Amino acid sequence: MTTSGKVIILGLTKEGGKFRPSDWAERLCGAVASYGPGRRIIFHPNVKLASHQGVKCVVIDASLEDDDEMLFEFLTEFADENNLQIVKSATFPIEE
């Protein structure tokens, strides 16, 4: 059970290659978004599009694992199936 921190899916494979397509992060964030009035997209408040050291990433608030386990698993399984790097951090941006 994880309740605080961030789970970051980096746009790099475990071998260090750049993940394609280049808009993968936008697509993943869009896949978990909903639509409001006027068909305006409403992004999930716990799933954010970001960049880390010039690499696209999706930042997931770790509380999502408790709040919506199925959604959390969908996102992390996407990373696993595509051999993407996952970083767990107390904060984002990552403090190094």
C-alpha cells in the first residue's frame, strides 16, 4: 500500500532507448481523462504529463493506488508491457 509520493513512468525503455511514438505520454494521459461540458477534456487530477531531464513522463500520485487500484494498475501495466522505466520518488521534480 502506497499513500504518498510519486510514481513516474519515464519515456525510456529499461535498456535506455527512447520510447515511441513520441506522443505516448499525451495519449496515456488522454486515455484516463474524462470529458466535461462542451466536450472539454478533464485530465485526471492524479495523473500528470511532465518532463524529466528532457524526457517525457507521466507522473502518478501514489495515492491513486489506494483511491483507484484498477486505474493505477492500468498505468503501471502499460509501463511494464512496454518495458518502460518506473521511478518512485517522494516528490516531483525528482530531487537528486
